[in-house]
Amino acid sequence: MGSRSETAALFERTRRSPSRAGIRPPPHAAGSRSARRDRRAGCCGRRRPDENRSGGVCLRTRRPAVDDDSVPRPDRPRGPVSAPGQGVHKPIVHIFRASANCNQDATQDPEWSGSGAPGARVVSPDALILYPPCIRLPKEPGHMKELNIWMNGKLVPPAQAVLPVNSAAVFYATNVFEGLRAYWNAADDEVYSFRLPEHFQRFRESMKMMRFTIPYSDLDLYEAVRQVLSGNEVREDIHMHMCAYVTGTGLNATTPTGIYINPRRRPRVEEGQGLKCCVSSWARTSDNAIPIRLKCGANYQNGRLATLQANADGYDQPILLNKEGHVAEGTGATFFMVRKGRLVTPPITADILESITRTTLMDSICPELLGMGVVEREIDRTELYVADEAFFCGSGYEITPILSIDKFPVGDGKVGPITARLTRAYMDIVRGVDARFPEWRTPTYRPVRV
């Protein structure tokens, strides 16, 4: 090893002459304006539409600035900035025409640990490809840092993600939301969000019933989720609340609207453990009263009352019956049981949420991976006491075993074999360990076609 001065001199020569380090020089002549422009941009240079020869659409994502005055923000947009929850919403994804050399491979840059590189690329006119923001991945998971919240186009510290106290969102709970999950896959060096298109569809169905909309397309929502994960440098499993709300005043307000995505760490039941449940005296609200199909914050007060009572009585979670006295679901999860070797779950008409996880299990994982069909039918209360196995499922709950109901052990009081197999199969799918159903997983740090 040479001296420090020799090492510094070698570094200086390499810095001044990229060709000596084995780095391919840019295709433009040295010193040309286009070359300087490309080096400044970090990818291809912009051209006017009449100069574009590829006919493609170039899509660039940017790392959102954290709204903290103590942090320099050279990329902050010029002009007035609206307060969180108010003002004009601007598109998150910037689309512009670009020249043919936009598809230049930038993944060889050693500064970037992700599988994709920042910048713009040309894509075919019949598809859009999202590219990861300009972000360096930490080599190892760090300490449990506070996660910033995406709110109307930018990441802000939690203390700054606030709503007006007199808004309909605060005063009347005029909001709808989705619970999203993202999973860390160390082998792929990637974080996968699970079934985003289905969540976006249900999100818009809830807003339709609440008679308000948000000024963001599904493409914007894709990019917002990716910005939450990449902007927080996530390398762990994360649960996210995506919430649309009304900031106008009064019970009938439908505008103006906003959206935030709140990432959080959600604890799981330890492997081999499960829940002690009870049948609640609180009935599930009716579809003709406050429909559970509508995923809004106000609906969860029904489950909150049931949960508080269950906890006061020494149970972990309640099971709610509908107005007919049949099993509906948990407070925020679908109910399944195994009875006489068959998987059984209540029908959609039993005053339950149209669960995306429920559909995932019924349509794909149970029949294709476990070789078991699922029976949809009404479930009587007393069937719970003679069930062989039982579990809750949902984006937040994933697969959570139930070990007892009203102090009756479910089966032998331990996690059953079907529940255990289903849990392993589900977790392998969502994390990408099992490569089947790739359309369900949206990567964060590499390009994705949407």
C-alpha cells in the first residue's frame, strides 16, 4: 500500500481522467454543451418535442424533499408552497419527451446500490415505466428511525402532517383509507408492495360512495407509494395507511380534498402464538346503515367499541356477528375457519369488507398452493366452538391464528396445520420468495411497468 499522498494523487488523476479508471466516456465530444448538459442532468438531456426521434415517453421520478428547514433542499420547487392538506395539487410523475439516447444504461454506476439507476428512459408508447428516485440504499438496516409521511406530493415529518381542526376530516371523520403492505426481500435487495392495483380500485370505490375524489391518477398513487418507501430508505416490512380526506368544513363538504400515506411498523403475533377471541355483544353495522364495504374511518368505531369491551373482559380481539346473528368478521380482518377438513368463510353479503387478502386466499393461494377450495356460507355462532382451526386475515393482520373463542379452545388450542401451511405460503408469495404471481408485487428500487 502506498502512502496517503500517493493514494490521493492517484485518486486525483482518476477523477480528472475517467478513461484511466475504466469508465466509458460519454458519447458526446468532450467539452460540448450537450455533454456538459448530460453530465449535469445525470441522464439524457431534454429536447423539444420536434427534436425527439424516438417517439417514446420518458418518465422520471424524483426523491421528495423532507419539509424541514434544518435540511438544505436544493431540489425544492420554486414558487409558493401550499400548506399540508391545502392548495393546488401537482402531478407527482413528470412526463416529457426525450431523445433516443435516454435508454442509456446507468445501472453500472457504483454509487447506487439499487437494481435500477436514477434518471429518465425511453419507453414504448403503449406502456409507462416508473424508475426509482435518486436514492442511495443503506448497506445494512439502521436503527428504528422515525418515518416521514407523504402528504400531497412531499415527505414531511410526522409533526408537520396536520389537518385543520374544523375540517370535515377531523370533525366528522370524512375520510376513506387503505391499509397497504410492503415486504423486504434481502435476496432481491428490494421492497415489494403487495397488490397495489386492487387497493387503488377499492380506494376509489370508497371515495365514490363518499362522493368525493382526489386529483391524483393511479399512476400518481403508484409513485407516491414508491416515494414513501424510497424516501424513508425502507429495508424492512412496512404497513402503510393511505388516506384521502376532505378539508372543507361542514357535514356535507366534499371539497377540497387531500391525501397522505403514513408508513408505520406494525408488530405481528409471534410464530406459534395466536389470539384469544370472544363473540362480541356489539353487532356488525348493517349495509343499510354504515356499509362495511365502504372503508372509511367512521366505520371503525363499531370495531373500536367491540375491541375495548373485549380487552376489558380479558380477550385479545372480538368476533362480530351481523344483524341476522351469523358470523361477520373481526374488527379489521376477515374470519376463516377449518371445519371437518374444509376452509369456510362468511359470504360477501354477511356485512363484511370485500377483503383483498380474502380474495387472494380464495381465488389463488388455497386452491393452487394448498389444493383446497374455500366454502362461502353463513356461519352460526356455535360452529365457532367446534371448529378445528380458525384465523383472521387481512393486509394488516396477514394470517393471524385464533387459539380460543369464548374460552373454548379452537381444535387443540394450538396453531393448526392448515393455518401454518397457509401462513408459510402467503408470506412466501407476498415477500417474493415464491416467484409465482409476480403481478401482485410492485418493486420500489427498480423500474416497474404499470
